[in-house]
Amino acid sequence: MAIELDNSFTVPVPPEQAWAVLLDVERIAPCMPGASVLSVDGDSVEGQVKVKLGPLSLTYKGTAKFVEKDEASHTIVLDASGKETRGAGTASASVNAVLKPGEEAGTTTATIHTSLSVTGRPAQFGRSLLPEISGKLIAQFAENLAAMISADHASETAAPAGEDDSEADSAATADAATTGSAPADAAVAQAPATAPAAVKAPAPKQEESLSAFKFVVVPVLKRVVPVAAVAAGIAVVLRRVLRRGSKG
């Protein structure tokens, strides 16, 4: 089964910075639920993706290769293919991503077009469910990626502040030595001010597998259950009306 998918997401950095981040596959892989990188060789990446739908658990292992990286236009083209590790199903995709300045200053919007072909059990998802699965997946990836980038930015801004404090401490120590102040004063002067600890960017929360049940079945049930409840209520009312009419 072949299908065309269109998705987009926004990250809180300008295109130039987003470009460098998105090309660091090993670093951003944990942002994608169920994905992991096994090895990187130039523009080729070997990895695997775990998918779970209720009792159905699938693991795909395959290779992705950058076939185009145009920094001038911020365009990335990626071809990927994989096979089930415990089945005969296959998956292949051609992904075209374009980075452009977002609506807000200092942000980037990535537009992604994917030509996807799957065989085997995942084809049971159907054309109506695959777009919703991909949309939810991209949304979670973007959320994790934005959190990682924000943490990195906080770490970078905290480091200079610590350096400034260290310079101020050195100057205070030199002044104390020159003026020959009392030992207590010198100790106070030499005591380094408490510098703010550098914020270490936490690793994105890695889910063991892409749970299609959570992404698709649960939202569908949330939409269907209220409708079913209303329909059941109408049926009960009509039944009572018909009973009264028959008695009359």
C-alpha cells in the first residue's frame, strides 16, 4: 500500500540553527518515539523503529540515506527502507523536508512530504489511519525536539554568567592580597561567589515504542463514544414514544 503524507512542525530556533540540529541524527533520534540509531556511516544511518498497536508489536530494522542536503535552500531529501525483524512486512519512504522561517521571529517551520509504502500487517491500518498516526508522531517528535533545543539554549546562556563570576572572584582575591586586609576579610574576599550551575540539557524522553493505539484508537474512541451515547439516548426516547403510541 502506497500513501502520500504531509506534515509540519515548528521549533524555537532560526533556520540556520535548526538545520544543524536536524542533521545530527544520533542526537535527535531519541526525540522520535520508538526510534533508535544503531550506526552512522557518512550520509547513511542504520536504525530501528518499534511500533505497537494493542497486542501487535512490530520492530523494523533498516537504513536511511541523505540523498540531498541543500543548505542554501534548507532542503533535505532522505530515502529509507526497512523490514520487520520477525515478519515479512516491509516499509520504504522518501522524505522531503524544507525549513523556512516561522511566523514568530527566531523560529523555524519544517514542512515534510513523505511518500510511504508498506506491506504486511501495518497495511491493515488503512489509508484513513496512517495520516493520523504520522501526524501524532510528528507532533510528539516536535515537542521533544523543542524541549531539547530549549534546554540547550538555557545551558549556553548559563555558562557565560559563570565565567563572569569567576573573573570577579579573581579580581577580588587580587585586591585583598594588595591591600593586606585582615585574614577574615581576605577569606571573605577569596571565597568564590556561588556561580549558577550550568543547565545540562536532559536527554529527550524516549518511549520504547510508537504506540499507535494511544495515537489513533484512543482519539477515535473519544470521538465515537459521545456520538454513540447520544444515539443510544435517542433510541431509548423513541422506544418509549413508540410504546406509548401502541398502548394508546
